Amino acid sequence: MVWLAPSDPFDADALAAPVAGIASRLVRHDSGWHSHARGQLLFAYSGSMRISLPGAISILPPIRLAWIPGGTSHRIRIHGEVEYRSIYLDTTRLDAPFAAPAIVAMTPLLRELFERISFQPLETDWSLGAARNLLATCMDELHAARHEPMLLPVPTDPRLAGIDLDALPPELEPLSRQIGASSRTITRIFRRQTGMGYQAWRQSWRLLRAVDKLASGQSVTGVAFDLGFSSDSAFIAFFRQMTGETPRRYLHKET
């Protein structure tokens, strides 16, 4: 494993081996928009990350794993402290685990495999022996992992450019007054560009932010207040409706 300090240079595309694992701890970090030729498997070992992709956003808590295909522009933001693991795959020599960006469940077995691969030296020969078997098992487990609906599409219509994705989006009528477009127009834009109505999109946004805040250690009471719920119980009921579980069980279960 390569443990990187925030100031250490690292270029996964310059490495000879088709697989490279790294680990690091970052505080209040913004990667800026960037891309690399290799695909990236990204896991927040502790804390949570915010991921922006062209036309989509997501939150990555410690129970989820992200796949970012090679050549995909992306941005990673961390508002607290995160310890993470990342595995870079040269998909010109290896099969990609997924054809498109994906968020999947981090099972206990996959977590252990991910950790083992991240601890391998950068010069490991992945075509031989135990390393080959380790990589093959990891890929099999990735293919079997449950996909999570945690990639939220965002509209690209310029009339909606003023929506602050870091703040609670307003209700439909206030948004209509804010941008000078009718509620019907806004609804039509959202259905066309995200596949869901504005209210459903706003609820999905609240879920993403709730997961982010809870994974960062914020209390249920604090999250409920920040996201505009009238009470803890109203927030818990919303969370259960969206995920099928309470916030505590969602974040601490072993999938």
C-alpha cells in the first residue's frame, strides 16, 4: 500500500502495473474537476465524500463504494475528515467492473478484499499466484454487489443554474419565483433531464445530504433541523420511507 500525505504527488496513469492501491487521510479537501485514464474504485474508510460527475452528484459513506470509469471528469469534496482507499485499474489490460459510473454496496467480504489489495506493493505482479486470485475474487464480488440508487442526476438547463446544491433546495413555488419560470415549466425540465419530478428530486437530494451529515457524525436532531423537518420523528419516517431502514441501522449495518 502507498500511504499518501495530502501534499504527496501521485500519478496513477504513470505506473507500470495494471492495478494500484493507495490510502490517505484528507481534511476539508476539494480535488477540483479532473480525470485520469485509469478507472477508479473509491471507498471512504471513515467519514464521507461528495462526488460530482457530469450531470450527477452523489455521497459516498463508508458502506458504499464508487466506480469512476477512466476518462470521466469528476470532483471529490470533503467537508470534514476522511480516511479513504482508492484502487486504480488500467482497463486497457483489465476488464472494467462496470460500464458506467456506479455506487454499490460495500459488503464485509468486499471491504476485506479492497483492504488487502490496497496494501499490496505498487510493483505487485497481478498475473501470478495469490495476487491474481485476490484480484479475481474482488472482481467477482464487485459484479455481485448490489447497485445503490445514490447517483442523483442534476438538470443542465441554464434557468436552473442558480440552484445551490450545497443548500436545501426551495419548495417548487418559491423556486418558481426565484428563477422566473412557472412551476409547470420547472416540472417539465426536471422530468426531461432527471427522469423525476421536482419534489421527488428534492427528496432524493435530502436523502443524499442526510447520509452525508450522518456519516460525518452529526446527530439525527441536527440533520432533521438542517434539512427542514419538523421533528426527529418526521425525519426518521422520511428516511425509513426512502431506504427501508432507520438512519442508525442504515449507517451501521453489515450488508
